[in-house]
Amino acid sequence: MKQISAALLACSLLLAIASQAAVRPLLAQEQSGGEDEARQRALSSKIDAYIRCLNSYSSTIYESRERYFKWAARSGPTGKESHIYGPYAFGTSSACREPVELANEVAPHLSQLESAAHAYVSTVTRLVPLVKEASAYYENDNYKDDNMARGRALHPALVAAFDEFFSADQQLRNLLDPVSDGRARQELTAIETSGGRKLDFEVAALLVDGKTLVNAIRAAPDEARITAALSQYETSLGTVTSLDEAARNSGGDGVRSPLLMHAGNFLASAKIFLRRLRDKTPYRDTDQAALRNGFYSRGWMVKGSPADLALSYNGMIETYNSNTITQTLQWIPLAPADGGR
């Protein structure tokens, strides 16, 4: 897939930010006029560092949180629960901390965004040792030896750290999401300007239309809005599939196959979601149990559920991100803070 220069993407990013009311305050700090190429590259790198950070940690931490609160009440564990298991450990925060610290030191400075990124990394850093200790404590059944004393002692710190992470994640995501969306649209325009509506353009358009569909699905249920977004996404996927086949038949590279696979799965799941909404079809009891007891671990098994949609959509985003300069945010549908208890 053709890569646009970082400088061009950064110019597009500035236009994208300017068009988003949610992040306009960030630009109040940047009134110095024209950006030189090095400054533009730095800005683009900053944004990409923040997006990579969110994409790398958020889903794992939400899954860890869900696993713990699936059995532990917010008031704390007692040791009498029928199922007891620790949160998933997730290594260190260095993969996120170091790039974000470096990005925050580089001009141009956007204090609101930099503060949000710093807060996000700080919450991840605080969670690492707590989750690591809790994971080992429960997985080794140590609570059977101290009558859950350490589990009760760890619980308030875990709750506070998970709650702080949730707030920090949402703050950074709320700032970056419109930037990512706007930048993707500007990138689409740049691709069309430089090369026309060829395969590169149509793949970028597919992702833009995919995010439009995601936004429609995660908003208040609106059948007409979702129908229109789904129709446009399906048309885009058909165009990409046809161009990919033509490229391969002529000896070209085409699209990396995992992207089309995930894109097709996302379309199928979105259609199921829309049919359920249109026909007012409730989830079956078994589906409700799966969503209630395992939004991340089992929810993806329920076709057309938010977890299922996110799995296929994020697979498409991950494949795209691995082959482009500009990073796109993954979709993280939120499970109940108590794991559905």
C-alpha cells in the first residue's frame, strides 16, 4: 500500500484538528504561523505515539479489569466466592511510557493533549505492579493460606487504579478520536490528489466508511443512520475486493488478505446487529449470559454484539496500521465496570 509522506500527513492533521470543536482549545497554543517540514513531522509523530499507546494497552487492561470484577464485588473479596481468579497481568508500561515521554518533549507542544497522554501512562504504570501482585496471589491460590487478607488489602488500590485508568483512557481517547477521524479524511483527499481513486484510495475510504459505521453503531440506536452507513461500507468493501482481485490477476500485490478477511467479518456482524435492531430481536438467554459474564473473554462469541463487532473492526485496523505511517485508533466498547455483576 502506498505511504504518504509524514510531512503531508502532518499538514492534513493540522487541518483535521482545526475542524474538530472538541480539540480546538489545543490549537490556541499554536499560533506561530507556518510549520516547517521538521515541525510537521514532529507533530505527526506525537499523535501517532499517543494512538499506538492506546492501541497497545487499553483493550488488555479493560479485559484484565473485567476478569477481576467478574467475581469480586466492588466492596471487596470475601474468599467465599464460587469462582476466584486474578486479573490478567500485562508486563511493563515501558512500551508506552518511553515513546510518550519522548513525544511530550518534542515541539510543537499541545499541553492539553500532552497532559492527557502523561496521565494515561501514569495510570498504566501504577496498575502494573498491583495487577502483577494480584494475578500471582490469586493464580497461586494464596488467598487460601491467609483467609483472603492480602486480597482484601489489595482491593481498594486495585479499584482506585482501575477507575483512574478508565478516566485517563476516556480523556485521551476523547481528544484523539476526532483527530484520528479528521486526519483519515484528509489523508483520503491527499491520496486521491496524488494518485487518483485507485486501490490505495479505496482501502483508505473503506476504513473511513468503517469508522462512520462504528460511530453510528455506538451512538443512540438509529436504524436509518446505521442502514446508510452500512450500505456505504458494503459498497466500499465491494470496490476494494474487486480492485484487489484485478490487481492480483495482473500480477500486482493487491491488499494484504487479513484486512479483507476482517473487513468482511465486520460487515457480516454489522448486518446481524442491524437486523436485531430492526426486528427488535432480544439476545437469547445464553447470549446474555456470555455478554454478562465475559464481555471481552466471551462476548465476541455472540454474533453482532459490540464485542464481536470490535474484534473484526480492530483486526482490520491492526492490519492497516501495520502497513501505513498514520495510525488509526481501535474501537474499545466499554464493558460494565463491575464485569456485569
